[in-house]
Amino acid sequence: MHVQNQVQRDIDAVSRVAAVPKILEVITRTTGLRFAAVARVTDDDWTACAVRDEIAFGLQPGGTLELGTTICNEIRQHRQPVVFGHASANPQFADHQTPRLYGLESYISVPIHRASGEFFGTLCAIDPLPSRVESPETLQMMELFAELIGAQLESDERHALSQAALHTALDVAKLRERFINEVSDDLKAPIQALVMDAYLIKTTPGLDADTRELVADMEANLWRMAALVGGIVDFSHDKLVTGGPLVRTPAGMLAGELQRVLSQVASAYPQRALATVVQVDADVECDPARLGQLLVNLALNVFRHVAADAIVSIEVATTADTLTLALDAPGLVLSGDELDSVTGPLSPRAGATRGPRSWDFFIADEIARAHAGRITVRPTSGGSRLSFAMPLQVAQDAAAAPSAATLASV
């Protein structure tokens, strides 16, 4: 069964070489030999893979000859062409079994090798009538055609292997995506339950200040876990950069989406003082949900690095050609190189009792790159300003290209 499958694969491979029928036609017209074929020759079998038959020889693709009765078997052994134009008058082939058995006078056959050098079979032509097939030009033509077929077979095989590897990778990706989705679904329920429990504990009358602060930290971490679970699901679908198409979004729709996101942030962090302004006056080519995710990511980063009682200002605005999301971080003074890395930790603030958590701009930067935008930071009189800016209209090649800098300081 394995041998039959391999033979059929070889026949199919030759059939996929679009030039083969034309090659066989050119051979018959140029040489005058009225039967031409591409044959797969192994240690055990001679099999026709492609045929042009004008003498009713009786072979079709998939047809076989007994290997020992063919000159192709000899070519398989010595790997040299065989040519004669009048077998009965040729001292070498007058008594040869193949011309006698099949009634041949004219014959030309050259080996076909894959590009790797592996022997595949032969390109051959025959006729029961004598012909002038022994010219060097005819042999050179046959060898060139055999080389072309061998190269195409090698290319086809590499393509098939690449396709098989791709399908394997896709199968693995599907299993990975399914696993991530199932784990994420399993995590959502306990996280939601813990968020509710933390809120109930935090609002319990008579709770001391230290415990209330600890519970508030727990609640903030739970919200962060929920956001990370959502980000993991996005990556399992490859949505952050390549999945979500950028569409022209009306100004009012985008403003409403970002207002909704900011309301959720305010509800999740009631202990934080937020001052928000959303003024979108132009349509934007974007993924509104992803921009909302970016805004939340920037806000969480700022919350982790400013004092709990600091008023964080968030401003969304458009100009003639740009959308900007900006967050002012009061009291946060950054040196020029502290945000060169998306995970680089900041130096502890003066008087801080514990070191700050590291910055985490990876998801935000991926979303920014998908929108042909950049995240930057610059000092202000009272601290620092984190900004995301993108063009109102995003060219596809600009969105697909890597950003000039993951996170720039200006």
C-alpha cells in the first residue's frame, strides 16, 4: 500500500508541473518520434507519469511496463542518456530485447534528477520508424527539458512539505487557542467573585484604614488580572495587531466608547481622583475597542506610579490630522531613559515605603503599532505626561510596519 501511495504521489507531482504537456508536444514535433513520456523509474517499477501517444502504444498515466524489459532500467543504473535512430541497423541495439519486444526503431531517453541529485526517472520518446534523432541538438534539448522537470518536481515537493508544516502549525495553534480560551473562561468566574468580595469587604462599616487600603490593593490587582486575561485571549486570536480591522469610526461613536471606558476605570478605582476630558471632533480610522484597551493600560500604569491622592488628568482630543490620548502623572519625575524599555522599573520615589511596580506597556505598544501611532513621555511643571498619538487616517502599510521606537522619550 505504501508503494502504491508513493507511485500515485509521483504521478500527481508530475501532473502538477504545468509545462509537461507542452514539453511532450515539443519533443514529438521536433524529433518526429510519435510517443513521448515522463516515466518514474525505481528499483522495482517503471510507471508512466505523463504521456503523449500518437501511435496507439497503449500507455496512459499510471500505466506500467515490466522494469527488466526497459532501457530506462539501464539508465537508472548508469545515469547516462541512450539514443538511437535505427535500432535494426545499430550494432549495439540490433539484438537488444527492448527494441525487439516493443517494435522500436527510434529511441531517446535521458535521466531526470531532482535538484538534490536524486534520480527520479526518465524523459523518453520512441517510434517504430527510423529517424534522425541522434543529433547533439536533440539530445541537448531533451536534457534541458529533463532538468526543468526535475527542478519543478523538487519545487513541488518543497511546497508540499511547507504546506504540511503549515497545517501542523495551524493545528497546534488551534489547540493552543482552545486551551487558552478554556483556561481564561475558567479564570473569569473566580476573579469576578473575588472582585465582588473585595468590594463588600472594603465597604464594611468600621473597617480600619490599613485593612481598607490592603483590600483596595487587592481589588486593583484583581482588575489587573482581569485585564491580563482579556489580553491573553486577544493574543490567542492574534487580534492585537493583525486581527481587528481599522475602520472609519464616527467622532461621536469613538467619543462614546472612550467615555464608557473611562467610566469603568472610575468605577473600578473609586479611591482615585480622575479629571477627564473627551473632545473628539473628527472621524478616526481605528479599532475603538483596542483604543479603549490602550487607554486603560496607560491609566493603570500611571496609577501604579503616582501617589494615591494625586489627581490624574486624562484628555482625549483631535487636531486636523491627529488623535491624542494624554495622561498627566503629577509628582512623577522621569529621566530621559527611564522609559526606554517597556518593562524597565522606575527608581523608588523619595519617601516611598516600598519600590514601585515596573511599567507594563507591552499591550499598549502593540495596539499603538497597529494604529501607526507612538507612545511618548515628556516632563511637565508638575510631573510627567504620557501620550499616545496616531493619524486620523491610517495607511495599511504604515499600520503593519514596526514602530520606530517602542516607547519614546521626548
